[in-house]
Amino acid sequence: MTGMLKRSGRQFLGPLREKLRSPGGAIGKEVDAVLNRTKPRIGRGEIIAGPAFSGKQFAVLLEGLACMATRNDNGARQIYAFYYPGDFLALHDFLRPESREHIEIEALSNCSIGTINRDILERAIQRRPMLGQALWQAAMIEARIFRQRLVMARWPALQRVAHLLCEQRARLGAHERVIPLTQIDVADATGLSVVHINRLFQELRQLGVLSKQRTIKVVNKERLQELAAFDPGYLDPGEALSYWDLYIDD
Amino acid sequence: MTGMLKRSGRQFLGPLREKLRSPGGAIGKEVDAVLNRTKPRIGRGEIIAGPAFSGKQFAVLLEGLACMATRNDNGARQIYAFYYPGDFLALHDFLRPESREHIEIEALSNCSIGTINRDILERAIQRRPMLGQALWQAAMIEARIFRQRLVMARWPALQRVAHLLCEQRARLGAHERVIPLTQIDVADATGLSVVHINRLFQELRQLGVLSKQRTIKVVNKERLQELAAFDPGYLDPGEALSYWDLYIDD
DNA sequence: CGGCGGCTTGATTCGAGTCAAGAACCGTGG
DNA sequence: CCACGGTTCTTGACTCGAATCAAGCCGCCG
């Protein structure tokens, strides 16, 4: 479980070593070699990748929290998935850039990313067939995430929200209890209205699961996991949502 | 758009030539060479692949209609995706057979399938790297299908049902107007109750979209597409849901 | 000619949306 | 340091879509 880079106490200063969680083991050096890290910080709410990029460039999230989302005809945002440090972004349009879905990758907190040009990535894949298989796996993991969301879509609202919070906790790192989302974000990810989310949050506060502060802060994770029927093992290391596992040198 | 094999007027008698819709073009012969077609017919309601198979064997659907589904704790079935002739089944657990999700592939009509052993498929991938890339693409298409279902999950019920019917029409073949599903199947795929599905069907019959018979038969596809806000192009050839395109030699 | 799976119908309940308005908070600039 | 504007959060009243429960019906298959 990766977590924010700072959490481990190490700083994001030296070269990255990414280790792909794949049957083949670590191939991160390949990616490391072609990763362009000059990209500056990205502010919350900014679009990291969208139709405008159309498959010419890809990114790896280095710090922060981002999501994949679309906006429907009414302008309502729908969040499909969250991305955490180490995740590969926007792979979905590597093979078929000309999709008519208007998918965007949006920063939910301040982020920093590394980028890779399409042709460079292509060449890397040719040099290292394992990388291709790893990307296949990444796509299958993505499919699994969406399937999981489809399952959640049929749960009662409180459980849906609780489960989302459990996921965030698990992915942000067990020690980080503040979840950097707004109630609006949670609404857009669960498909519930903001008003209803707010009422559920109050219920969670009454139950002693969330703190009474404005920020989303879990103070009783056991109770939360009960409400969510959350199985911590469903994110076990071999199946983590994160395609990449970041290790920082000094 | 593939359709039932019979529709084209050709019979499913001779050798198959599968053509993968991939940037690389036809690699179906590779699959054809390793496909075991001795498997007999499978009856409606039977499980084609599930936990019991655990990644040792994979299948290609040759005839009929199947789905990927799970059952939740109450025994309720949830259908994630439909499979049509030419689709590769159960690829989802090729890389990680030990998933704890109890996904099953179930025949929704009488089906026939061809099978491939895991190790044979693995060797085929090594021989032909393009096949690996094709499977990557297949996984991305699957992810897209699920994403589409997530979008639909927020639509009003009538539109959701109408869209599902449009998809079936498009995939079964434009000339096949009877959709071989039960109202129960539609309920499990849309996440609505059977009772509600029934009422929506009556509404669709009143609107002159469905015939008054017991079978699900579309008699006014234009009206149906309007209700569904269905974009026929969203299944355009390059992006079809079907991984494989079947061609039959007499 | 049962019987069972699927379809139909009605009555009732309830979860969650919508609308509307106000309060708390945050960043920015004077 | 405070005033202002824009988000975000909160609360209340009302509505409505869809679930559930409970029967009864149809039609096919053995």
C-alpha cells in the first residue's frame, strides 16, 4: 500500500525506482528511464489529461490524489476511479485515442506528475515485451475497479459511502486519517446527491466514525469497516489498485 | 457487428477464421490453431466458467448468448456484461486466477463454445507478441464496457432498459428482432426489480416500441433509440464490444 | 393435466432527489 | 487586519421513482 510519499518519512528528492506489481516483477527502471519529471505541480481542480491530449502523452502520478471522470450532458461530474501516487494515468486511450467519451483525469488535490510521450512508451514496449504484459494487467485491474463500482452501485447509500472511505483510507495509507475529498467529490463518486451525502456524514459522525470537524477524518476505522462490509484483503498486495509501487531513494 | 451465426445465411460447419479487431489486424489463425471445438452444446442457465475453473481453461463463445455475472450474499444475480458469438470468455482471470470475486460466465441461451488450455494460450502469446497486445486491448474494451454500465447506472430506469435493448439489437444483428432474454435477465443487468421491469415493458408496448407478445421483440427501433438516447455509432466497428469477428467458411 | 418458471397486477412503503435558503469557511486583495 | 466573494456545508420541506409484499395468471414441458 503506497500512500503519500511524505508519509514514509522519506522525501521525494532522488531518483525514483518504480516496481511494477506484475508476475514478471520489477520493470520500473524501464519506465523510470523514459519518465519526464520536469512537469510542475498541478493545482486542485485542474485537468491533467483529457480530450485535448488525445493519446499523445501519458502520465504517472507522483504525488497527490486524482480521479478519472466524465461530465454528462447536464454538466454533472461522474467519478469512475481514483488515482494515487504511482498510478499510471490515462492509459485507457493508448490504443484507441479517438474515443468519443470525454474522459478527463482531474486533480482532486495538488498533484505532481511525470510524463511520457506516446512514441517513447511504444518503443519501450517493443524493447521489453514484459512491459506490454504489465500494461495488459493494468487494464485488467482497471476493469476490476469498475466492476467493483458496479457492485457498489447496488448497495444502500450508507454502505456505499462507508466503503468509499475505507478504500481511501487503505490507499492513502493507514496512518493518514484525513481524506482529502470534498463532500461533492464523494457525491460524484457514489452517484448520490450532495445533500444526501451530507446527511450520511452526519449519521457517521453520530456513530462516532467520523470526527465532527469539517474535514473528512476517520476516528473509528473498525466501525467504518463494519458498516462498509469492507474486506481489507480485497486490496491485498497482489491485487492492489495501484499499478506501481514507488520507492524513493534518499 | 457480428450477430448470430445463422443470420448471415452461412452455417457453422467448417473451420473458423477469427479476425481480431486490432491495430495489428488478423491474428485469428493463431487462436484457431489452438482452439478445441469438441465441447458440446451448453444449455441455458448453465455455468460455462466460474471459480471451479480457476484460470486453467478459457473459452470462445461460438453460438448463443452468455453473460458475466456474480451472485451477492442474498443470492441475487448481477449481470455485468453480455457475450456474443466471437467473444473471448473469462479472460479476466488469466493473470490472477485467485481472485476472491465469484465471477461466473453463464449461458443465457443455448450456447456452443470452443476452449483453450491456459498453457497453450500462454505459448501462443509468446510466439506472437501481437496476441499479447490484442489481449491488452481486449481488457481495455472490457473496462470500457463496465464504464459504460456505470454511466447507465445513473440514468432513469426507462432509458436504462431501452439502452440495454438497443445494445442487444445492435450486437445480435440488425435483422434479429427477438431478444432472447427474460425479464429477469434484464432486471439483473439493469439493477431494477423484476416488477418494475415488467411495468416498463408495458410502457414500451404502449409506446409501440415492443410487440405485445411475451417475447421481447422490438417493432420500432427508431423510437427505442430515441428513448435510449442511443448512439449507434458508439459501437462503431473499430470499437465494437466484440473482441473477435467471426467469419465462417461454408 | 399438473407443476414450475416466468409474467402481471395492485397496494403500500421508503430511500433518495430536488428545491430553497442560510451558515461556515477560505483565499485574496485592499 | 478586515472585508468581500466564492465554495462548501447544513438544514428543512416536499416529491417521486422504484422496491417490496402479496396474489393470481399464463404457458410450456414432462
